[in-house]
Amino acid sequence: MNQAKEIAPFLKWAGGKRWFVQDHFHLFPKRFRSYYEPFLGSAAVYFFLAPKRAVLSDINGELINAYTALRKRPDLVWRYLRVHDQNHSKSYFYDVRATVPRSEFARASRTIYLNRTCWNALYRVNRNGDFNVPIGSKKSALLPSDDFRQTAEVLQNADLRVCDFDVTIGAAGKGDFVFVDPPYTVNHNLNGFLKYNEKIFSWQDQLRLRDSVENATIRGAKVLITNADHSTVRKLYRGFSKERVSRSSVIAASSEYRGLQSELVIQCWR
């Protein structure tokens, strides 16, 4: 860790790793050259480590825009967000959800506003690419932990990209550290939330990811993966060290799938 003060992620993301960095930071390599994260989400691990060099990416263009805009003009993004906070109501939420502004800074504040006030901070779009998560129970779009200027400073060390995970992992080489936290999908026996993820990250993507990770380790990179604790995922990463960890889940639509759940952590380095 390089920062004097730990930065709190400004987004909450389904499958986010705030709990992971607090309880399992000992699993990260002690030293590395550059940091790579191909499924960015809330960037909890990046903000925890605050590395001097990083490549952060995601296939979600609106998500990456939120990071790039906040890095450029944290004051402007916060001012837009304060307006959202002052006007927040059910009708206002759905008006904002239905309109995508042209300005990158207004779009960034919209993303943050919807993330903080929608149901369970879930990011979901319909077939037309329109965000369609309903309003949640949160009454405010501003948080006591907000420090967009400091967040922007930490993001200066990152190369932010919109791209497939294979491109980012493919750039990692000897001595680099890659943290991989994909949507959790398994082959067969999908539960409620995994069925949703299967639409955006298929089992074929899991196979591509495995190949990409193996190639990175051959080049000398250290890769740490969090994934579904399932036999089919374990088989994908035969020969690598694995550890089961537990987390609380409240995302699943059905209470049947909520509560304490296990995840698989895979250390891929030689």
C-alpha cells in the first residue's frame, strides 16, 4: 500500500471486494511491478493498494467514463452529483434513468447517482443497452466518505481503458500483479444470481479467462482470482493454489440465495 489514507470506493458494485481487502489482504503479493485489473467494478482492491502504476479496465463504457471524468474534474462531477442529491425523489430518479446526458462529467455523476440510489447498487441494462434497475431505498446520493479530489489523485496513476479482459491481462508481464474478479458463472446448476451473470459472462468466457490467466503466468505475472466456489471452476485451475473464503450476500432477488456464501480464491503464480 502506498497511500497514507485508505481511499473508500465511490461506487458500490455487485460482487465488490471491500470485504475482501479488509479480511484477506495477506493473499496479495508483497511486491509487484505494475497492477492490472480487467474487471474494475468499484475498484476496491486498486484503492486499497494504491499502486504507482496500474492498468484498469472494464467492458462497461459508462463505468470507465465515471472514473475518467472524476479523475479530470472531481469538483465538477461532485457539483452535478449534489444537484442530483438535492432533487432526489422517485419521479426524479426515473427521469434521470431515462436520459443520458452528452457531457462526460454529467454522465459520470448520473452513473454515480443511479448506482447509489438504485436497488442494491446493481448495474443492469436491457437489450437496447438502457439502464433498467428500479429505485432503491437510499435517500441520499452523497456519502460522508466522499473525497473526490483525493480519489482523483489516486486515479492519476492509472491507465483507464474500455476493453475485453483478454487485452488487459495480455499486457501483463514478468513481475506484474493481475487481480481478476469476473462475474461468477459456473457450468451447470446455476443459482438465481449466476443465471443473471450468465447473460453477460458465459461459461465460454470463463474458459477464455482461464487461458488468458495461464498465458500471463507463463510470462511471469502473478494473478489472483476470485471466482465461484464450484467444482467446475476448481477443475479449470488445476495445479494452482486455492482457498475458500466466506462473504455475506444480499444481491440475489430470492432470499433463498442470500446469506453467508463461499467464494474461491486462486493464486496463479509460479
